[in-house]
Amino acid sequence: MRILGIDPGVATIGFGLIEAERGQAQMITYGAITTPAWIPLSKRLYQISLDMEELIGQLKPDVIAVEELFFNNNITTGIAVAHGRGVILCAAEKCGIPLHEYTPSQVKLAVVGYGKAEKRQVMDMTRRLLHLKAVPRPDDAADALALALCHARSATSRLPQLNNVKETI
């Protein structure tokens, strides 16, 4: 399964593509889409939309994993990220790729085994799980790879299957 992880934003959108099969994951590529701060928000969002559709077309993922929004202290930044995230969700839908959303805690739990892990722990475990020599840069790309790993681990879990099993008497 080819999983495209996306760390949403407006200035920088991280992406990471992995191939996951039978509990093993391999990094295919990663990077970031950027938009200049000096152009109007509407043009930045339009550019993100075009870039996402092109990226999805080139990488041909089977599924996309996107981080859910988490508002910390700066709600203004959160609103801008929400705009970018909406455009990313729309691009995925337009390309017909199944989309799954994960909270930061879910990503930490899946990658590190602890839902309150520190960012550096997540980055280091992402590096280890993908057998990389160094933590991917920028941080947004490392976060995107962690999202892809989270989906790989969630998709292969028996838990969702067990929740759908109906008891027979």
C-alpha cells in the first residue's frame, strides 16, 4: 500500500510517501510544498490546490493520511492552517484518493507507543522505523512521514476488523 502523509499548512506543507506491506514500511520520497508569505492568502491556497493535485498525480498513493487540526496557543496560525488543510482535503477528494485523518496523539501513539511523546521522539522513531540515516528535513516532511506510518500501523491493526465483527448466537 502506498501511503501519502500530509502535514497541512499554508507556508509549508510537508509530504511523505511510504510503501507499507505486512508490518514493514519503506520511505519512497518526502519533501515540502511552500508558498511565499508575500502573496495573498487566496493565491497561496489556489497554489496549494494545484501543487497537491500534481503531487497526488505524480506519486499515485493508494491512500492519504492527514493530520487533524490541533489548536495550541496561537489561534490565528490555527485558522491559516485550517484554510490550507481544507484545500488539501478538497484536492484529495477531487483526485478520488481515500483520506484518513489522525490527531497528533494518535500519531505519537502509533509511532512511539506513547500518546504524549515529544516531537523529537517521534522524529527519531520515524527515522528508525524507516531505516533512514538522518531525520528528514524540513520538520514538516518528517511529520508527514510519521502520519503515513501511523496510517500503516492503523490500517494493518486487527482492531478495526474486530469492531466490525457481529456476534452470532
